[in-house]
Amino acid sequence: MDIAIAWDVTRAAGDWVIKDGDLALDSSLRSAVLVSLFTDRVAPETLSAQDTAVGLSPASGAAGGKAEDIRGWWADAWADQPIGSRLWQLQRAIKSGQASLPREVEAICYEALQWLVDDGVAQSVVVTAQFSTTNRQAIEFSVTVQEPGRNTPQVFLFSWAWEGL
């Protein structure tokens, strides 16, 4: 068990859940997925072709030689792998066709959740993303995690909206 995190879609923020004056508990896997996806990972210095296709900027590519907003967690400087995801970079992404942005969301989620497989927490992680059918300014995505020794995978559903869509 882990501290329960409630995700507020309208504020795009998570917060701990208080129940009867104390911190509520929830699934450790759910907490790990939420932290992995919605903590701002440091931006890479160089971008993949897919990153560039949706209009992302590299960490070191600002005018005047100054680094742009690269975010990240200060303790990542001592970690082998940074924590979180780069979903925040899609805030100003360009909606270029029906496939490119959902595929980028999937790639970013896989990058953020790969540690679950590497550390043996999950046998597999499957991410699928698509534009919302009810809100064209949002992308809906699901994360399916198959844990070792369990017959039924856990499925987590998320929705995210960006300024540039």
C-alpha cells in the first residue's frame, strides 16, 4: 500500500487524499503510475524525429544560448534514470494530423513507465492513446500493466488537454 493520490483533471494536478484526518492508502502500482506519468521529467538535450514532428523544443535550443524550461526533479542529477514523464512538453504541441500526437503520447508514457518492467514490478506495459471523441482539445490514453504472477492486468485511464491542440 502507498499514499493515495487523487488526480484532478480540470487542474491537471494530483494531491494526497485525506480520510478521517489521516492520509488514505491506495495501490502502490496506481501511485507509481501516477507519479511516473504526471511528474515533470527533465527535457532531453536532443529530440527524436517524433518529438520534432509534433513541435517540441530541445532543452538547450532557446534563443541567445540560454536553456529553455527543462523542468525535472533536482535529485535526478544523482539518478541513473530521471523520474517522471515529458507529457508537460506537449503543452504547446501542434496537432498535425490524426496519428502523430497520440503516438508521441504513447512513446512518452512508455519512456516514463519502462522502469516498471526493468525493475520487475511489471511483466509488460501497454499504452494506447487517441484524440477524445467528446473533447477535441484532449487526448485520452490507457495504461495496461501486467504484474508478474497475476492473471488480470490493471488498467488505468487518463485524459489530458494541451494548449496547442
